[in-house]
Amino acid sequence: MRWCAASRRACPAATSRTNAATVTIVFAVSDLEVIAADASTCTRCPLAGGRTQVVFGRGDPGAGLMFVGEGPGADEDAAGLPFVGRSGKLLDRLIAEEMGLSRADVYVANVVKCRPPGNRDPRPEEMAACRPWLDAQIDRVDPRVVVTLGNVATRALLGRGDGITKLRGRAYPWNRRQLIPTYHPSAALRGSPGVMAAMRGDLVRAKLALAAASSVGSPAG
Ligand code: URA
């Protein structure tokens, strides 16, 4: 058995002989891919009936930093990928400018994986039905730092009813990690005063938390 980087589990290896050397080829299907395939046919809540496709998540499956949004919008439902619309473009820009990272360096997911009709907030029972998928993503990616985007994601993960304006501005120890709430990029796109500056500050906070966690080499919190 070999250790598969993608799944962080032992996985079967196939060994083949060439002329002089023995080459080990690892056939690894990561846990995340298996879970995404399972999720792609999910019917755990009524949102399944209105989706074009499940929007599971995207990014580096070994990322130290994970972003959690609310749920797919029309663009994401069509593309099957999270944060591809205007909010996503702004998120990419802020990640690049404040953290020096690209989308490929992080993992991005949502609280619900299917588009709520008319972009309404997901209902508590929909979030509860979808939660096992998010928990599995967090477990497998195993990020040191989780950034929640907006009220829905922050309340869902922190389990607190306060609004994002009250909850943001600090890091929370959370399940051996650091959770850093910030505004949803759509709030910055609406031009709410101070939101963009606050988001920039929160992303710098996340960057520092990631650096601190990396320097001690074990999950923070
Ligand atoms: N808003 C979200 O919360 N998630 C997306 O994937 C896109 C927009």
C-alpha cells in the first residue's frame, strides 16, 4: 500500500517493470471526488428539483485555506462551479490582492450545493440536509483556516445568530481550526460603505492565521 496525497489515505498501487527501473504508478481516486460523485445525484432536499446541476466545490483538495459561501447562483448552477459570477470575480481579486493567492491555491465551497430559487437564502432544513456534504469537504480538505462569506455561512458554521457585522473582525477557534468571518462579496458589489475595506482586513487576518498555523505545523485552535 502507498500513501495517496490527494486522499491522505493508504491506497492501492500498481507496480510495473520497465527495462532497468521499477516504476510505481499510484491509481488514486481522491475521497473528495468520490464524495462529489455521490453528491451529484443528491435528492436530500427540495432544492434538488430546481437545479441544473450540483455545485459541489472547487480548488486544491489539500488547501490550508477554505472559503465557504452561501449557495450557488444562476451562473454557478449553469457552470457547476462555485463563485464563477460577479461575486466570484471580486473574491478572486481580493484573494490575489490581499493574500497573494489564486483560486487554485484555496478550496471554495458553499453551505448548500443546489441553487435556491430566485437566489433566496437557503432554509434551515435545506442547510441541515446539505450539511453532511460540507462537513465531509471540511474533513477531507482539512484546512487550517476557514473563511465564511456572509451571514448564512457564518451562522451555519459558528452556530450563532448574530449578524456578520457583529461577528466579523476577529478569528474564532473552531474545530481545531481558525474560522474567520467576513462579508459576502455581493455586499461589497452592492457598494455598502466600508464593506470592501472590511473584507480586505479580514483576508489579511486570514493570511496571518494561515501563516501562524503553518509555522507551528499543526491545525490551529
Ligand atoms: N454566492 C455564493 O454564496 N456562492 C456562490 O457559489 C456564488 C455566489
